[in-house]
Amino acid sequence: MHPQRERLHNELHARPSIYFDEPATLHHYALLDEAGACEAVLARLVERTGAPPPADAVQQILEVEGLTLKWERHTEFLTLTLLAPREPEETAWPLPPPLLEALVAGHEDQLIGVTQVLVASAHRWAGSAAAYGLRDPAGSRVGDGDAIVWSDFRLTEQGINRLLLVNQGLDAFRLGRMTRRLLEIETYRMMASLALPLAKELERELQVHEQELGELSERNAEGQAESSRPLLAALSSLSARLERSGARSRRRFSATEAYARIVFTRIEELRESRVGDSPGLGTFILRRFRPTVHFCASIHRRQQDLAESVARLNDLLRTRAQVEIEEQNAAMLASLNERTSSQLKIQKAVEGLSIIVISYYLFSLFKLGLQSLDALGVSIVPAVAAAVLGPLGLGIIGVLAWRIRRVKQH
């Protein structure tokens, strides 16, 4: 079998759930893939188990120190889920086992989410969420009424978000899938919310950019006498800043959209129904989570719309600059035509003067020649001389004028 075919087919089984029976406690850590956190955690896990993960593995379920541990590698984060069975006399919310603390030691700043799910049996739980220290909790029947989930979504002093799941009819398979959905909702909700600080920062920047674009648009509309070069320089600077902020946020906003879709899908898969007067779990999350997603999406759209507006104004200014250049070229051509016309007039005047000078010298030469003949005793009748030399002089002058024009044409 081709290795690629096998690998692609096995993607169906790439991320199985942990199957278990209640009572139990699940401790779930999500770490951002920053500062080498994921590699360090996996390296420590290999040291404790002595078994390196399989090649190209994205998840693995291990038995470590008598506990079931599952790690999952994602694009931007790593999750650790530790299953610890509970004894009846055990405290309701036990502290995370030392194993997890040891694995993430030194990378606490990369923890994006810490969730604890307490799974209790329907006939053994305390009977109310308040007995577990949950204040004003949200709760829902999930899995078509086979379980009840409670949470007040308040972090403890240790930064842990607590969920109570009361099993009323889920088998080990469905219980594992249900807890997985709950953990994924919390993890992906936090990952989607990573864009919120960036969106708030960009909102302030976009207000400045939009005001600057409005001023440039006014200058372009009203200041037609103003050169387009200063406007183009200012617009290029604005476009560069927008492109920089877009490159910084585009990936984060796209990830937020993808994570939010997973959260919405997982909430639908819970198949909720209400429990008494308490707000539903999914309703509570969506009512507070959707505005975050919509705010990030609106900032992303504002960013794109502003970039398109800058591009349109840039096209207008470039068109205006092109028109100005064409007008300058037309003015230069007109100036060249005027200069050429002046040069032609001067040249014609020079040609006329040249012909006059040449004619003067020719007739002067004829006159000197006639005087010389008269001094030699040759009698010349003036009328005859004029009849002969006049046409000859005019012919010579005509030939000279024709040659000058021919040279000019070539």
C-alpha cells in the first residue's frame, strides 16, 4: 500500500477521544506554540515515558504514572488532557496532578487555557451546582438529555475554568466524546479570542488612517490646482502602513474565523435543552463570544475596505498625474512648434538677405568687368550689356535660390 494513501486514510482516526466511566476528573491544558513550549513539553514527556512519539504523529494517548494522558499537536497550540479517576471521598475540585505541572514548568506564560471537567454520576452528585462552589452557573441538558453540564465560567485563583458534568445515561464512548466537545469549545473559544487585543489596537489605528484618507480625498477633490505628487507621496505612505498592519493581522483574523466556526459547530453538537431557569450553556457562551468574533470580523472588513478605498484614490491620483503629464507634453510640443516656426521665419529672412547680398556682389562684379573692358578700349553699349548680363545675373541668382531651398528640404 502506498504510504501516502495509508496516511490520508488514517486521518479519519487521527484524533480519537479518551473513553472512560464516571466518576473522573479531566485536567486540560492548552499551550501556545511560542518560545519552544510545545517542543519542551513533548521532550519532557518522552523523558518520563521513555517512548518517543511515532513519526508524523499529531496525537498520542499514553499511560503515565498510572494516569491516562493524551497530547494533541495543532497548528498554533498543543493540548494536554489528563484523566484521573476519582474516589468518593475525594474533594470536589482536586488540584492539577504534579505531572501536568512538571510538563509545563517554565512555560506558564504560554498557557492559553486551563480547564477542569468534573464528571459525576447522577446518583452520587451533590444535587446542585451551588454545592460545588459554582456561582450563578449556566447549565444545560446535553446529549438529548443524557447528561447535564454546569459552569459559572469564572477562573479560580489558579486560573482554572471549571465545568461540572453529571452523567445520566452516557456510556463510556459517548461520555468521552461529550467531554471532548466541552474541552474543544473552551480551547477554541480562547484561541479565537486571541485576536481581540489586536483588533482593539487596530481600531485606533484605523480611525487615524480613515481620517487621513478623508483629508487626502478632500485635497484631491478641492485642490485641483495642487500638484498630484505630494498627494501621491502621502497616499503611498498610507498604503504602506495599511499593508504592514494587514500583514500583521490577516493570519490572526483568519484563524479567529476558523476557530469560531469550530466553537459554533461543537455547541450545536451538544444538542442542548434548558435546565430550570438557568441560562443555557451554549446560550451563555454565544451571547458573550459572538460579539468578540463579530468585532474582529468588522475590524478585518474595515481594514480591507480602507485598503480598497486607498487603492481607488491612488488610481484617481495616478490618472490625474497622467493627465498633467500629457498637458505638460502638449505644452512642450506647442513651445517646440513655436520655436520651429520662429526659426523658419528667421531662416527665410536670412535666405532673402543672402540672395540680396549675392545679387549685389554679382552686379558689382559685372560692373567692374565692364569698366575693365572699357579701360582696355573695348566699346560696350550699355543697353546691350544690360540685355545680356541682366538675364544672366537673374539666372544665376535663381539657381542659387533653388539650391538653397533644395538643401533645406534635405
